[in-house]
Amino acid sequence: MEIVDIIEATKAFVKSKLLDAEGGHDWFHIERVYKNTLLIAQHEPVDITVVSLAALLHDIADPKFHDGDETIGPRIASEFLLKHNIDSKIIEHVTQIIESMSFKNSFDLNASFTSKEMEIVQDADRLDAIGAIGIARCFNYGGFKNRALYDPEISPNLKMTKAEYKAAKAPTINHFYEKLLLLKDRMNTKTGQRIAEKRHRFMEQFLDQFYAEWDGEK
């Protein structure tokens, strides 16, 4: 199967699997990450097949919607690619990216896998978590989980473990400090860093406006 054909088959597969997904983790999220991946990959010496497939399959079964099980996504991705006779080395690389790229895995100091391909897909995914769309996704998920917008009595936890991060139920605004505002300085590529700078400033402006309105600005 030609690369164009497998990419199109993967898109169709992901669309069908995420048909009823939460709005911040649906097909359109995947599509944005895929586009960001291709944009960043233009400036990096990488395997375009690996980054394309990893971007399209990275959230095929997000653990937060599967009782925290981190094995389902990589397994589904591997089974799909195997069914389409993709080279075993590509399958292994794609599944390793899916297993390793999530922000929550940054809490694991023993994590060892990395590759230029993973860095690109990770940057693309993180870009979709910040800026205007990142803000929209953050509050969409908070509403999905019926979380408070903000509670001045509940401070962000800046020293969370991976387990605490996965179990967090804090107000949505806290997530800005516990993840979103940290991403700018964790980008891997120059392209990712450049785009993240602009989106980061937008989030800071949003928070300034949010607090002003919360306090009843004059």
C-alpha cells in the first residue's frame, strides 16, 4: 500500500473511532495536530511516514477516557497498522511515540524513549493545548468533567506526581499553571518554540482579563 493510501485509510479509521469523542479530543484535534506535525516536519530531517501515522493515531484511545489505561491506544494503533501490512519497524516506532509523548509521562524521570519524530509530534500536540484553541479545549474538558471554572481557595499544585496529575479534579484555571503555561519552555523544535511563544502570550492576556472580570473590574 502506498503511503498516500495508508494515510487516507488511517484518517478514515480515526474519524470513525472518534465519532462521539469529547470535543477537545475529537477528529478535529487530530487533524490540527497532523497539520502542525507536517508544518514542523518541513524543517526537520525525519521519517514523514512515522510522524504522519503517529500524529493521526496518537489519541486513538486517550487514557483519560479509558479509566487511565495507557495500553489501549498503542495496542489499537499497532493492530491497525499490522492489518495494513506496515513495516514492523515503523509500527514499533509509532507505538513508542504514542506511549511516550504525553505530558503526564514527563513526570516519569525514568522514561527513556525519544526520537526526533516523537519530538515533532509532541510539539504539534502541545501546540494544540495552548493559545486560543488550547483555552477552548481546556474549558470544554472542564465542563465535560463538571469542574469549577475557578476557585480562589484552591491553589494550583505545582509539585504533582504522575498519579496526582492523572487524578486531579481541580478547577479549570488551575490547569493553566499545572500544564498549559509550562509548555512553551518544553518545546523541542525551533518551529514549535516560535509558534508557542505567540500562543503563550495570548493565554497570559486571557488570564489577565479573566481575573479582572472575576474581581469586578472598574
